[in-house]
Amino acid sequence: MFLARKITILFVIYVSTAFEETFLQQMELKLPEVLAEFKKGNLPEDGLNKMKLFAAELITQLKK
């Protein structure tokens, strides 16, 4: 039981890390201006909305 739980936790961490890596790479390619503002600590509402839409699209693509 403990081993199965540990494996599950490691898998979740791996998938989360893989998503973050892919998300940032794709942001650099497709929404560089939004990412630049985010890195400066300044993300206006429209930038946040673009990022949310982009993340949802990326999740859909990765599920396939």
C-alpha cells in the first residue's frame, strides 16, 4: 500500500513538472508578451485570461 501511494505521488509530480515545462515552452513561442509581463510580476486581467485559455487548450492537447 505504501509503495503504491509513493508511486502515485511520484507520477503526479512528474506529470505536473512535465506540464509546467511544456506550458512555459509553449508560452515562450505563442504568448511571449504575456510571459514577459508575468516574469516582471505584472499580469493584467487580459493577460491572465489569455494564459487561462492557453492552459486549457494545452491540457486538451496533452490528453490526446
